[in-house]
Amino acid sequence: MAKPEIALDGKVALVTGGGGGIGRAAALALASAGADVAIIDVIPERCDELVARVTEMGRRALGITGNVMDRDAAAGAVETTAAHFGRLDILVNNAGGVSWRPFVDLKPQNWQRHIDMNLISNLAATSAAIPHMIKAGGGAIINVTSIEASRAAPGYAVYAACKAGINNLTRTLALELSDHGIRINSIAPDSTDTPGMKGIFTGSADPSRWPEATPQRKETLRRRIPLGRPGIDHESGTLIAFLASPLASYITGTIIPIDGGTWAGGGWIRDAGGKWVLPPDLTSID
Ligand SMILES: NC(=O)c1ccc[n+]([C@@H]2O[C@H](COP(=O)([O-])OP(=O)(O)OC[C@H]3O[C@@H](n4cnc5c(N)ncnc54)[C@H](O)[C@@H]3O)[C@@H](O)[C@H]2O)c1
């Protein structure tokens, strides 16, 4: 039997928010598996950097500067990719974002921004991609949701509702698209080191330039996450490339946590001595 390998030669992928963080890692993982890759990102330098990296890897690349909160831009990125490469096999709906505020303090325009960013962008790109995948004889869609889609998320109510909506869209479309050979899955990260998590919203997305986490943050994550550390962007990127590949040929309609065990933990955290406890045994972790 051949050695199992993520092989995407001849495939074309589009990654939304592909210039930084999990999206960038997904674009690089897809390219290293052999795919040609397009990204859409709001930051032009990040598009340029990613195109240069993918080109160095010997794959074709396309950077589209645009904002997926505009549904026409999200759908347009799909059409531009398919026109440029002649096909579309893989869509990674990664772009998303959140700001913290209690629900009672949110105004309708705040709801709308979260919905446009986390839900409508996904619907627009997915809807545009399906006809191209049907034409190609099949495809793979990977949605990046969040652990917050599956539990209460105080201060992140609308974001969590959108991500939960995407998880159920994933299940529903797995059935609706199965006859076309299109598989659709979600990955659900917990804290993962990315430019967004580090508060870097412009400029380079190169992880080697990010500041080191404070000792306090490291300790917080050690206590809260069973594996004791934040996720690394390429761990999510590799999972996305796997789900896009023939190795995942029997996987559709799933929500895969990539969270160091947080979801399994269900509220258990380490105390200062490393013993697993449930609140109210908890002393402050800050
Ligand atoms: N990092 C985490 O801890 C974490 C945890 C759970 C879920 N997620 C989800 O993972 C996804 C990626 O998160 P990340 O932390 O890698 O993000 P990030 O902010 O680090 O990077 C996102 C990239 O998308 C681009 N972008 C932002 N808004 C855009 C828009 N409107 N249109 C086009 N491009 C846009 C940014 O320029 C950036 O390059 C999001 O959907 C997020 O909700 C992240």
C-alpha cells in the first residue's frame, strides 16, 4: 500500500482571509500538497507575501485584495479564481472576526457587521463555488468556525450564533451536495496564535515577527487548555489540507474541534499546582 500522503496536484483552491493566520497557513498547506492557490484578503501586502511564498513553492498563485463583508466581493473572488485557473475544487471559508461586547450593548449595526463578516461572506462564497465544483465533478468546502459555536460565549453572542449557524449549514449542505461529490466540513479552533489574536491588524503576517506571549497569558492557556498551549496556525492549516484531500474522501458533514482538548474538557481547568478542578475550586487564573 502507498504511503498515505495529502496530494492535491492539479487542484485549485480559494482561501478567504488567506493572507494571515489560519487562512495563510491553510493556503501554504494546500500549496505544499500540490494545489494552485488563490486568496482574498483586505490587506494588499499580505496578498503579495502569500503569492510570493506560493510561487516559490512552484505552484501558481493569485492574490485578490478585497473585503468579504461585501457579498459581491466574496462571490467575485470565487468567479475570479475559477476564471483565472479554469476551475475551482476547494473553498476554505476562513475569514471571520469578532469584537467583545455584551449583547445588551450591541446596536443593530454591530449585529450586521458580525453577520456580514462571519455568515453572509460564507454563504456568498459557498453559493458561488458550488456550480464550479459541480462542473469539476466534485469538490471540498472547509469552513473555519470556532469552539464558541458549541458553547456559551459571553461577550461574543452574535459571533457565536453565526459560527453555530455555519456548523449547521455544514451538516445540511453535506446532504444537499453529496450527490455531486462535494464534501463539506468545519474545523472549530480554540485559541490559536495568529496576527488577529496578537492584535496585529496590518503589515506582515509572518509568525517569526510576532511578539512573544506574556508569561501571564502562557500561564492562563496552560491552565485552560488540556494540551497546555495555544494552537499553532499550521496545525489548523494541515487539518484543512487533509479535509480537502482524497485522504478525507469519506468525511463530510463533520465539525472537527482543533482545540488542544478544550471542548472535551467541558469547563475543567488546572489549578496553580496543575490539578484538574471545576469552579468554584478555581482560584483566579489571571
Ligand atoms: N485564532 C483563533 O484563536 C481562532 C479561534 C477560533 C476561531 N477562529 C476563526 O479562525 C478564522 C481565522 O482567524 P485568525 O485568527 O487566523 O484571523 P486573523 O485576524 O489573524 O487573520 C485573518 C486574515 O483575514 C484577513 N481579513 C480580515 N477581515 C477580512 C475581510 N473582511 N475580508 C477579507 N479578508 C479579511 C486579515 O487581513 C488577515 O490576513 C476566523 O474565522 C476566526 O473566527 C480563530
